[in-house]
Amino acid sequence: MGIPEKIKQIEEEIARTQINKATERHLGVLKARRAKLMREQEARQIKASGKGSDDGYAVKKTGDATVVLIGMPSVGKSTILNQITNAKSKVGAYDFTTLTVVPGLMEYRGAKIQVLDLPGIIAGAAQGKGLGKRVLSVARSADLILITLDVFQPGAKPILLKELREIGIRPDEKPPNIVVEKTAVGGVSVIAQVPLTKIRKETVKDILSVYGFHNARVMIREDINDDQLIDVILGSRVYAPTFTVLNKIDMIDPESLRKVREKLDYYVLPLAAESGVNIDEFREQLYQRLEFIRVYMRPKGGETDYKEPLIVRSGYTVGDVCDTLHKALRTDFKYAQVWGKSVRFGGQKVGLSHKLHDEDVLTFVTK
Ligand SMILES: Nc1nc2c(ncn2[C@@H]2O[C@H](COP(=O)(O)OP(=O)(O)O)[C@@H](O)[C@H]2O)c(=O)[nH]1
Ligand SMILES: [Mg+2]
């Protein structure tokens, strides 16, 4: 039996199996086997094609953050790109007008945001339907995934999310708080620091054994499920938040729009990209969701530059700032001084791992 048949067989068994306490362990193992086979299949496909997995569609990340536009064909992605960036992406009333990835740059409040317009996704894209996997893989570089829905097709989000999950993106999830360390001897020990309600320790051990971990220490710090454990073991998952807009609201009356929004159990920003309705609000919300912070640089013994702050993502450390400024800075780094909310007193000395806050003032002291 070939790999695709094996995957199919396992998927059928998963579909047949009722989810309950008695089957939890078995299901965990099935999912682990499926994920392992999928990885093998992917490796073979890449080898057979003789190219990288994202050949021809690799897009260099530029700017302070990258946003990827995702949606069904003809929902208005290219129109949005053209409205908010300097790009000129082809707009068309027919499907698949955009055949490659079109990048644009949106400059807003001093931040440079790279926006990538992807060809429309259809169900099964991750399995190679339509333009398929190679194009979709570009979404893996996203700091934020912008989901575009059409007022006449407002229920498309689950299909899009499923396709993203298939290529290893975990939309709106955080990396699970689990550490798996291989050890030389001693079998598998599972230490849970919180009560586990979705997975049993035996299942953790079973799943690890599918991946050949027979000696390991597993530290679980949150109430995870089997899928999350498999994600951690595979290690190639990317985690990104999503932001959803509902486009073409000019096509329906306010009452119908209210009804459409009521049916969706999550927030959407109503938009009419073509005529520009809500575009300013859209840019603002996009900027907010990227959670930028401003860092003002002060040369040692000099004046703070309040005019041109450094724009970085929230969560950035002094070390991250070194990397964005100059490669050599990290090696020459002695210490930094910070004034602002992230420190207890102005001018406090900090190291590379210090996390910065919005509007901190930063001085580097080098060797
Ligand atoms: N009525 C209306 N039409 C729109 C709007 N945005 C885009 N369109 C039209 O929808 C069609 C598809 O747009 P396009 O940007 O190419 O969609 P894409 O395939 O998602 O990139 C084009 O004919 C656009 O003119 C909008 O806000 N309102
Ligand atoms: Mg397009």
C-alpha cells in the first residue's frame, strides 16, 4: 500500500471512530500516524519535483510586518491591495485574475507593512487543487492573515481556515506550552503542571512512540489536546492571528448586512473596497492588530530622536532591535540603557533579553 492509500485508510478510521474516553488513546495514535505519513508524503513530493516546496512563489519579507490576503476567488483581494498599498494588482470580474503573488507596501503611522495578494483559495487548495500548495505556502510568512469574505459568501471562513491548517499554519492559536526533551534512558516521563482534561498521559506516551521517542521528558504547562502535542513534535507549525473583513457591502442594504453579521459568531470589519468605504478604518485596525511599538533611539550622551522612532513588533527584545539595526551590534553589545515603561527607573541598564514597551527610549553601549 502506498502512502496516499495509508493516509486515506487512517482518515476513514478516524471518521468512523466515536470520540469518547475509551477511544481517546486510539484516536491520538491514529492522528499521530496520519501526520507522520503526511510529512513523508510531502518530503517525497518535494524530492520528486526537484524543487523547493515554495519554488517560484518565495517572496522576500520586507518592511516591519507582513500581511497576507486570503480569500475565495473574486471577493476583492486585489482591489483591497490596490486601495491600501502602492501596488497595482490586476482586478477582474472573473476568477483567478491573480495568478502569482503580488506584493504591495502600505505605509501607515511610520510603519511599513508588506501586503501580499495571493490567488484565490478554493477548497482542496492545500492538496493541490487550483494553484495549490506552493502558492498557499507563502501565507506561512504572515505576521497577520487577512481573511476577505464577500457579502454573498459570508460562510467561507471555515474552508479557508482548513486550507491554512493543512499547510501547517495554526490561525489564531498560540504555540502550545509543552517542552519535549529527548533523554538517553529512563523511558518517557510526562510531567503535567496543570490538570489535563483533553489528553491522558498514556496517550502522550503513545503519540511520542509513533515518532520514535522512547526516552524523553515531557513538560506540559497548559491543558493541551492530541493535535497540539503532534504539532509540537512535528515542529514546523507557524502561528499567526487572523483579521476578517466583509467586502462588497455596497451590494446589500443595511438590514441585510446586519443579518449577515449577526449570523457570524466573530467580528468582521464591513468594507466596500472598490469605492473606499471604511478603508481608513480598515488601515487603522490593520495597524492596531499588528501590535507595533515605537522605540526612540538616543545615542550615548546625545539627544533622543523623537522624530523617527524605530517601529518594531510588540514583544521585541533589545537583542531583536540589535538584529534589525545592524548585524554587528549584537556582537559588540555591552549593555543598553532604557527610559520608559519597561523599566523601574530611567536609564536602567538592561541586557539583550529585555522586552521593550511602546515609547521606550533606548541607548546602546558597545564594547
Ligand atoms: N460592488 C463591489 N465590487 C467589488 C468590490 N471590491 C471588488 N469588487 C469587484 O469584484 C471583482 C473581483 O475583484 P478582485 O479584486 O479582482 O477580486 P480577487 O479575485 O479576490 O482579487 C471585480 O470586478 C471588482 O471590481 C466592492 O467593494 N464592491
Ligand atoms: Mg486577485
